[in-house]
Amino acid sequence: MKEYKRVYERILEMDKRLDIAKKQLQVCEDRERKLQREMVKGSKAPGITQDKLQQAVDARNLASTELTSQKRETDALKLASVRAGLLELSQSWASLGRKCAVLAESQMELAQLIPDVNTRLEEIPPYTDAHESQKIIYSTRGKLEHLEPPKYSSAALATSFSSPSSSTSSLPPYEPPYRPMSAGYRGPRRMARLSDVRVYSVLTWCIFVFMHAI
């Protein structure tokens, strides 16, 4: 946020300079027109008026050049800021989508561990896959931790904006990825990085509720 604030304040400062440059150009143009009218009417000292007019023309040209340069610099900064902001936003959404995919695949694995019952059974079989569920949870943790962020070129993100460093957590290290025994099922294929440790507690809570429900 500090970096965003710094860039925003810089844009405001450049806009102020742009307004000053516009006013300065307007002043120079008004002075030039005034001297031109005096030249047309005739002056008691035409040599002095001519010198003043030339100075006004030079000042106007200098102010115009300064305004053009200031406007170009301001527009470039705004364009770079918008581009960087959109890239950061797109990267965040892409990362969220990949994490949601990992969580959905893990949820599918957990759901397959629930006993498949029907109305013909006299007694609901007990839940005996708590250890396997824990493996899935640890595996999900590991996949999220090793999730690679979306790739952009270095030039695309080489702007005034910087990404906040990801926080670390102290959860136990994950075990090797778990593969369910269901035939034909293909487990998660991508590794991932964890940015929200709540996934562990949510999955654990789901198992806890299910075990107490039966």
C-alpha cells in the first residue's frame, strides 16, 4: 500500500506541475498578443517594443516546450500505473483461480473417502479414513505452498508497483501427495503455494463434522 500511495502522490504532484505549465503558457501567450497589438497601434519606442515582443515569443516557445514535456511525462506515468495495476489484479485473480482448483480437487478426494451407502443397508458403515483424510489435507497444503504464480515478462511488471511479500506459516510439513485408490481417478497434477492457511482448518473442520455426524 505504501508503494501505491507513493505513486498516487507522485501523479498528483505531476498534475499540479502540468497545471502550472499550462498557466505559464497562457500568461506568455497573453503577453505576446498584448505586445502585438501595441506594435499594430504604433509605439513611441518601436525598437524597445520589438525587443519585448521577441522576448515574449521566446518565452512562449519555452513554455510550450515545457508543457509538452510535462504532459508527456505525466501521461506516461499514468499509463504505466494503469498497466501495472491491471497486471497485478489479473495476476491475483489467476492465482486465486488456481488455488480454488486445487481446493476443489482436494474436496473431491475427501468426498470419495465418505462411505457409499444406500437405503438397503441396515447400518451405516463407520468412517475409517481419518488418516487418509489427513494425508489429503497435508497434500493440499503442500500443493498450495508450491503453486507457481502466473508468469509475466519481467518488463511487464517492471513498474513502480511492487507485490507484497507472501507471509509464511508454521503448519507441519506436508507428506508426499496422496493418491486415492479409486480406479480411474486422476488426482491433482499441479503443485501450489499456500497464501491462506485457513484451508487447513476448513478441511479439518469438514472431517470433524462428518465424523461426529455419524
